[in-house]
Amino acid sequence: MRYRIRKDDSCISCLRCVRECSFGAITAESGKALAFHHDKCTDCQRCVSFCPAGAIYITEDENRFRKNAVFSDDEIKEILLQAETGGVLLSSMGASGKNVPIYFDKMLLNASQVTNPSIDPLREPMETAVFLGRRPEKAERDISGRIIDNLPPHLELRTPVMFSAMSYGAISLNVHKALAAAAEKLGTYWNTGEGGLHESLYPYKKNTIVQVASGRFGVHETYLNTAAAIEIKIGQGAKPGIGGHLTGRKIIGDVSKTRMVPEGLDAISPAPHHDIYSIEDLAQLVMSIKEVTGHRKPVIVKVAAVHNIAPIASGIARSGADIISIDGYRGGTGAAPKRIRDNVGIPIELAIASVDQRLREERIRDRVSVIASGGIRNSSDAVKAIALGADAVSIGTAALCALGCHICASCHTGRCAWGLATQDPELTKRLDTEKGAERLVNLVNAWTREIKEIMGGMGINSIEALRGNRMALCGIDLNAKELEILGIRYAGE
Amino acid sequence: MRKEGEVRISSGCAISGIFCRDGKRITGEAIKKSIAVMHNRSNGLGGGFAAYGIYPQYKDYFALHIFYDSQTSREESERFLAKRFDIINLSKIPVRQTPMISDAPLIWRYFITPLPHLLQDSQLDEDEYTSRATIMINDSIDGAYVVSCGKDMGVFKAVGYPEDVADFYRIEEYEGYSWTAHGRYPTNTPGWWAGSHPFSLLDLTVVHNGEISSYDANRRAVEMYGYSCNLLTDTEVITYILDYLTRKQGLTLKESSEVIAAPFWTTIAIKDEEERIRLSYLRKMFSSFLITGPFSILVGFRGGMMALNDRLKLRSLVAAEKGNVVYFSSEEAAIRVIEDNPDRIWAPRGGEAVIATLNGEAGL
């Protein structure tokens, strides 16, 4: 038992909490008296948010095991659970490695004083537009000397924030609709994830990135061409090296149709792509996709940040991919083995810093674009990721939070009380797609305003002048090696 | 305390330039008079001049001005040069002792040309061959610093006020068709000779007033293409960017100005289609070389001079014309002192390059 549900005297017995709780933690005995089943509570905060009297409290259960310096409560509980079931522990959302530093919190930003002026974004233009794609090595001219536009197709973002891949199946169609509508309004992109693209979302193709993952669910020619870009997903930060498993319970109706998987059958994404066992195979898949789409769309390759991420990224850059998307240790998921989620991969800050540096040493950083994701919580995280070397960031968990998620990390149960990570029609209808889109637009607009404010403070009036601008950052509470990898100086140095 | 080159120092400044479109060669007296008016914009920690057309008798050879900390570094550098170049002439650069300038390094001048068989084996053109050699000296020979290495031009710089630097180098004895000058106001440095302006590579020289906020993004980008920013100064990185864009990417200086001080997207959006495509292309293709933050620069090159402000015009820059002579300066007073009745005097807009070239010659 993790949590304890309590109520106080102000309860008016309206039973709203009973209706809201999708985990069966609050029921009504004989339709009247509330009964709390603490062991089922996930602390999703749905009942608390909807209680009209403010009468409900969810607290950590105060019954603790005897304190032990090595085996914590959670450790012991997990052992008990595994002893009982013999199963792999499942979890969702991002890693919970408590001793893995969040480097974003250990970097501070610069600002202009005296020697150059800060710029007020309310008075002066402040540019946040980003173009993602490949760049040729050299400018070319025609016979009359005019410059030829020899750039391959680019994605154009009005703000350097996009939405991460989350599949239809893992999340509901309503969430996809909200993301697509918000991306269109914001002038950015949302990403289908590996579960295909529902036909009702085809009108959003200009702002859609479609994903090709190892299961190839929902991949067909129309799908590839109903997008602004195609992403080949090799891995994700929450579970590098691991495939996916969407249970047959979620493969119903349109999910089945969109994924092109028979109803009720588990959808299993293999750990590797079985046509990519090496880098040269990746180059072939990139080329195949470009052929199918008439070389009109950039191809993204998404990988999880792992130990040798720098040479991996370099290999991808040389594979013909236009954009490299790197998902860090804290990246979220709808379901992953807990040990994998918490113990595999490296933080995005270190990954981006070493990839950016490596691509520069190999003189190919300007050839490709780099997207960072995995634990971007706010606009300053985004600014720091860009200053370390990313072109843009993408957000998954933060976007879900805008739609109601309180990160109870129970996505894998399929019972999401906020109607996000579930296919239960009774739950999915809890998300009003228009309202949801508006909240996503608000969130990204708010971040964009803050990004402009931070840039202006540094005297930078266009986002490309921030990219890889490591002097915009300094470190605090970091050792010499960490500073070296991040390529920044210590505060005050 | 770390010296410049190990740590980045910001600085304010004064700049001035004179360019004779008819190629008439004038002595350094006018430019000294102009920059001296702006004495208060410098703090005695750096001044310098670039002059074009000063070595007509050696105009086909690369003229190297080099600072040495010691005889050892001189000997090492000369051995390095002799292995790669024909040294046509070498001498100390004549200086005048003045109490205002002290701690001078050894200052030498060489006229050189690449050894033909080595040049051929290198598969480079002579510009690239020479620029690589000078970058190598700066990078790897301790205590040696190449101040300039173009043809029929040279840079004269020191720690001190610019008018004193002029006296020290006896610049009234040189005659050139193009002159730029710089007075420096670094914020916290003991002053370092090599850190003074102008900064140059081959025929390109830059004097700069400002502090760019995009510095590290620009530095890390240009270092990808074989440049190494040893001084950590804005001017150095601007010079390398211009060299890369013009010499390696084949852009004109005007196009380069549209990269480093690119028009805003909103401005590009209202241009006609051809111009919109062209300007968008330059921004997208060379986005790493956009320079933000305040700057006003004068770029000297063979047969021309360009003045450019940052796109918000966060630093003062005035231009004037009188007959065949074009003037640029941080302050109008510095132009009026040498030409009190110009035909035209104006403040170029932010991001608008003003380019003067010798009559009958196309710009770079």
C-alpha cells in the first residue's frame, strides 16, 4: 500500500469521487457510504481535483517498514511483488533514478550587463523560428551567378518546441486530436508515435510527423505521405534496447484498424528493426522512405541516449537522415520494464552536449539538425538544451500534464483517470479535445514568451544564435569532468 | 590573472575608416587625426590601423607582420616559414620610441611567396596555403603571433591609445588608398598586443566596436571549418566568418552581410518572391553565422571597404562622402575633423552594408 485516502467533515457525500476514480480505489457501499481501497490508489489526484468540497486527501501511507540503509520500502515491496508473481516489474512515465542528477538544475543562464544591451522582446523583434533539416556542404550558383536554393526540404517551426511521439493505443485518439490541433495552431509538429495515424487526423498532415518503428504498425504509403516528416524510431529514452508491447485489451475498434493489427491481438514491437542490424541498413531504410515520399520530406532518426551516443549520432548523420532526435534517460513511456526505465541510458543534457561536440569535431554539425527530448519540464530546460547544442526540443510528459496528467505513472494499467493513456470510452471522453488543444497552445505560447524573455536578457534576438552557445551557460555543483562534457565553465570562473 | 586569449574579454571601442575610390594613396596622418578625436572611447589598452596599397613594390608577395615574444620564437617561426615559403625580404618594422608605448614585442615584417613545388603538392591555392601556415604559427609556435598576412597591405597595432600607436609605427610614412583604425576599451584586461585590432586573415581586416551575444555559437561553428579562435575576441570570430563565407563559400560581401546581420523574417516575408527565396536561403543555409548583439564593423579587403551595423543598430556608425573619398566612423565628429564639408553624411541603417570599392572594380 503506497497511499492512504482520507476525507474530512466537509464531505457532502455527492459520490463524485466514486464516479471519477477509475482504479476502483473509492467505491460506494450500497450506493451511499464511501469505501476507500487504499491499495488500489495511484495518487492520480483525479478525486482531489474534482471533489466540490475539497474534502479528500491522498497522503503517503505512514505505515513504514523498518528503516534500512540498503533496502528501502519500495525495494522491499518490489521483492514481495515479484516473489508473488514471478513477473517483470512494469512502470510508466520517465525514469525515477533518484541519484541521477538533473543537470538542467545544475546549469545557470547568463544575462547582459553594461557591456552590451539586453533586448526587450516587447519592443524589439525576437525570433524563435527554427528550420530543421539537412544542409548541403556548399552554396551553388547558376550560370548567371544567382544563388540556387539547394536546400533539401526542411521542417519550419515557429517555436523550438514540438510534441514527442506518443502512439494511438498508448494514448487515446482524443489526445492525438488535441496534439494535432495544437501543433497546427502553434506552427509546430506533433508525432504519431508507432501506432499509425487515425484517418480523422489526415487534415493535420502539414503539422504531423509519422513514425516508422520496429513493429511497422499502421505503416503504408498513404501514411508516409500524410506527414511533414517521417521518423524512424530506433529507440526511446525510457526503454533503450527494448521493444514495445501493447496488450490486446487496447487493440480494439479503431486502434486495431489504425495499427493494422487484428482486434484483441497483442501488438508487439520487436526490440530491433529486423531490417536494421547495422548502420548501413539504416541508410537503406532512410533512402527507401525518401524514395516512397519523392524526396519531399525530411527523415528523422530517433534514438535513445546511450553510452556511445556521440558516434551513433555521427553514424546517423552520415546515413542520409536529415534530423537526429535524441531521447534522454528521463524520457517518458506508456509502459516499460521498471529496471530498464530506471537503469538504462544517460541524461539528455550530457548526450546533447557530447553529440553536438562530436558532430562539430567531425565538421558535420551544420549538415544535420538535432532534437532533444527526455525530461524537458519548462522553458528554461528548453533554453539550456538549445544552448548545449540542440536545434529544438520535444515534450511528451509536459504536454500530457497540460491535458490533466498528474504523473501517477500508471499508464501501463490502461485505467488513466484523466482519460489520456487509456482506450476505455468512458474515460477517453473525459478529455475535451478543443479545450485540450487550447491548453497545449497556452502552454507552448507561455514557454515561447519565456524563451524570448531569457534570450532578450542575454542580448540574443534570434534562436539560432543561442544554439550551441555554451557561454550562455555556467555550471553549479558539478565536477570537472561534468563541466568538460557539458563544455561549460563553473559559475564565477 | 588569466590573460586575453585564455578568457574572453568584452570591450567597447571607436572605429574609423577612409577609402579613396580613385586609388589615390594618402598617408596615415588623416586616419590618426580622425581616430584621435574619439580618445575617450578608448582606454589606452589597444589601438591599431590597417592600410591597403602600402607595399606597391612587393604587391605580388604576401606581407607578414609578426609579433614575437622572444628571439627563440622568431627563430622557430623563421625556420617554419623558410621551409614553406620563399622569403623575398625580411626586416624589423621601423618604430619610433615613445613613452606612451611600452613592453613592445619584437615586430618583424616578411615578404614571402609559397615554394612552388610545395604549393603544387598541397593541392591548395596560394591563399589557403598561406592562411593555413599562419594559423599554424599562431596555434603552435609559442610566443609568435601573425598580425597580418595579406598582399600589399598590413596591420599596425599595439597596446596604447591609437594616436600613440600611430606615432610608434610612424604610420605617416606609409601611403595607402584605404585605412581603418581602432581604439579599444576592454573591460578587464592588462592589454595584450595581439588582442588589439584590426584583426586580419589574408587580405581581410576587421575593426569592430561591440560585444556580440552570439559569440560562442559563432565560434564553435567557424571552428568546424579549420579556423581556431585563439584570442576569444569577437573581431577574430567575425574575421574568420567573413573569410569562410567569401573565400570558401563564394558569397559576396553583400551576401555575407545578409548572413551575419540577416534581415528579420518579418522583413524577408514582405520582399518579392525571388528576393524572399534568396534571403531565406542565406538565413537557413548559414544560420550558425548569424551574429546577434551590438556591433559596428569596418571590413577592409583588397580594393574595397565595407561598413556594417548589427541588425538592430545597437552601435553608432556614420558614413560620409566627399568626391572620391568615403569616410566611416563611430562618431560624426571624427569625420568632420578631417572633412568638414562632406557632400553627403548619413547613418547607415542596422544590417545595411555600405560597400566602397575602387572605381572600375567589382566588389568582393
